[in-house]
Amino acid sequence: MNNRPTVALGLLGSVLDRGDGARRWEHWRPTVSLFQHADLRIDRFELIVEPKFRPLAETVAADIRSVSPETDVNLREIAFEDPWDFEEVFGKLHTFARSYPFEPDEEDYLVHITTGSHVQQICLFLLTESRHFPARLVQTAPPKRKESSGPGRYAVIDLDLSRYDKLVTRFEDEAAEALTFLKSGIATRNKSFNKLIEQIESVAIHSRAPMLLMGPTGAGKSQLARRIHELKKARHQLKGAFVEVNCATIRGDAASSALFGHVKGAFTGAAVNRKGHLLAANGGVLFLDEIGELGPDEQAMLLRAIEEKRFFPVGADSEVVSDFQLIAGTNRDLHNAVRAGKFRDDLLARINLWTFKLPALRERVEDIEPNLDYELDQFTRQTGAHVTFNKEARERFLEFATSPAAQWTGNFRDLNAAVCRMATLAESKRIGVDAVDEEIKRLRSTWGASPSGSDVPEQLPKLIGPDRLAQLDLFDRAQLEFVIRVCRESGSLSDAGRKLYAVTREKRKDNNDADRLRKYLLKFGLSWQVIR
């Protein structure tokens, strides 16, 4: 049993703790009631009081001593010019907490948060949560209506949430649900992608600043943007709609009108007022896909709309207001576009606070299998037909899909189309080996000849020289040819390294695949630039 002294700290309630004469005992006074509970022993009480309420504080202190003689009551004066001024209240309570001689190893502490202004109560809560007051919170409440008198009730609240496993688990489950939601329920396995989604989830929940999603066409930017909107809406962070615009499909005057709207008569053909996409996204999310395709005039207007939440529709004399969160998408390098004079550097600076690069499908080969299952499920939802692979067909398709020969230039659009074709043509709702072989042939034809091709053996003498080639064993030559082929089919040195070292990289502390591959090539006098 803990026999350490208990010390309570609290603010004088200038209204709730007030009472006149003997009749004051007929009223519930929260500070006095704290000491009327037989099961709550308080050895010392530090009563924080404003100097102008000193007489009331002395009356309350005397009443506490009368109901709890064992309690030592001390009056601590703090002058609040405005008890509703958060900065002043927090600063003075913070100073008090830092100067008070707490001895948490020798005493237990309670902070009473029932009295004082709401701002003062909030500040006490924050300072207790931050452990400036190494205490638990105690809250009092008046007697229930059916009780004619009495001290009422009290509750002690421990802010150490680590003690509450159920609460911690609930928060963890909620975070896991958000991550799963952003991934459309797909159990992705790629560590880099999963980490990326964790970062996006955190930003989506805690920020309304613009977000920039980079990545090749078909990498899932649009779907992710829509999921971010749905997640924020589920958390009651916004009420507006999700408005998606492909900037590559709007040009010239039509672009300004589509984005910012126009008034009747603004130009030939403007027979009625048009609201525009920015106004339609008020209170919600505006997703501008391929933002790099916007013209210079639209870029300038968009920058002002982001910064000031207001803009002029085409032909209008007065501004309109729209408070939207912008998510931009691009498959272009906007920094190069800035250097080429095709994109405003100030607009890029404004949307570049939270930038996330979505990897291509060929950079996430371990995620192809769960995405294959997802696409089959989607096909079932859309058509009502439950289609599956037979075992051999599934293994054959995955073997091809995860090999360097699969270029996936259209990324998830290619995978979606492949599954849709195989499922639609499947006999008896079962995809067989013949259907897989036919689809592989179709995909190879769609992608064209591999950039590595079958000409690597012929090119090898030119790449490393005939003399060095003659010194290679047949095994080493075949290995080098394969490495060159993978490099030419990959978007970067890191991408090629991840493919070539996909197994051993998990067993190494240093996962610098690009460096490993660079050193391997250097043994033959080769570099990434030479191979490409």
C-alpha cells in the first residue's frame, strides 16, 4: 500500500467556491467538496488565488481545515490580468510549475481542474499532460439531483495513456485502418511504399497544406488523392467534394474558364455563368492531375487562389472565395520545367511542401501478387462474375509479371487491363495457362521490343572490349549479359539494384543496392551511363 503524502493543487473558483455566511454550506463548492470524501486523503493543498480574491480564499481555506483538519492549506498568489488570455495564463502557470519544489519520488500529486476559467483549466491539463505538473488530474462534480446534499463525486484521471492498453490498441488500430484505407485494402509488401503511405497518412491527418504526388502515368496518383479526401472526410476534417481535373485536357481560354469559372458574356459563347472547378471544391479537395500542363496565366491565377483562397472568374469584376485543399499530380520533373521556363518557380515552391513520389509498378514487384488479387476482386464487384486462376496459370503469370521482361509501362493500368481481358475471356470462370500465355504475348506486343533486346551478346565486345571479354568464363559472361539487360529495362540504377539483389538485400544491414551494382559494373569498366 502506498503511504506517501498526497498533495493537491487547484485554482480558486471565484464564482463556484463563493458562499455567504452559514448558508454557504447549503451550496456545493467544488474546492471544499474535494476534502469531504472519506476515501480521498489530501495532506497538503496548494490553492492558487488571485490577490483580489484573497478574502474568499481565506474563507475557503478555513472551511477546508474544518472538514479536513489533517490538511495543510497554503495560499499561492498569482495575478492574472485576463484569466481568458491563453498566452498569459499558460505562461504564468508554466512559471509556477517550474518553480514549485516537486518531489515525485516522495509525494503523490493531484491537479484539480474543476475550477477557474476554461482557459485556466485547459492550461492545467496541458501542463499536467506534459509532466510539468508530475500529477494526476482530479475532477469534482455536484451531487445528483436526487441527492439533497453531500460532497458530490470526484474522479481521478491518470494521463499516462501507456497504462491503458485498450486505449493504446484503439489508437494503433485506427492508424492501421487509415493506412489500409489509403492502400485500398491491398496488403502491400514493398517496405519503401509502405513507409511512403505512412508518411502520407500522417500529413493527410495533420495538415491542410498542398500536397504534390509525383510518379509515372498509371502509378495510382488519382486513386490515392481520392482516398486522402475520403480519409479526411471520415475524420470530419472537411465537408466538401472531391473535384478532379486533368490539366492536360484543358487548354487556352477553356482552361481558365474550366478552373476559375466565368460570368455571362465574358467571351463569345459564354451564354451563362459558370462556377468552375475551384469553386466546386470549396470546403473539399481539388486534385489537379498533370499540373505541369497548365499554361502560364492559369499558373499565376492558381498561385493566388492557393495563397489567398480568392480569385476572379473570367470576366468578373468581383472576387469569389474558395477554401480548398490542393493535391497536385504530375509525371513530369517540375524542377526541370522551372529551369526550362515552362513552370513558375513560386508556384512550385508553394506546392512542394509535401512531395511524395509514387514508384512505378516494376519497382514494386513484390506488390504485384496482392494487386493481382485486388484486380480480380474489383472485376467481381463490377461484373458479378467470380473468376479465379488455376494454380499453374497463376504461377506462370506471376513469374512473368515479376520478371525483368515485364516492363509495365502503363503501370497499374496495364495490370488492370490484363486481368480484365483474362477474366472476361476465361472459360467456366477459370483462367488457364493458355489464357495467360496469350495475355503475355499481347503485353509483349504492346510494350514493343525490350530495350535490352537480344542484342546484348553482340554488343558486349563493344561495351567491355574483345580482350576483356575473351578472359571471361562462360558463366561470368552470361551473368554480365543478364545484369546489363536488367539495367536497360530499369528506370534507375537503384531500381536495377533492387531487382538484382531482391533476396540478399533483406539479409544485409546495408541495403545500398545501387552501390553494390555500381561496384559490380566497375569491375568490367562499365557504368550506368555507358550501359544506357
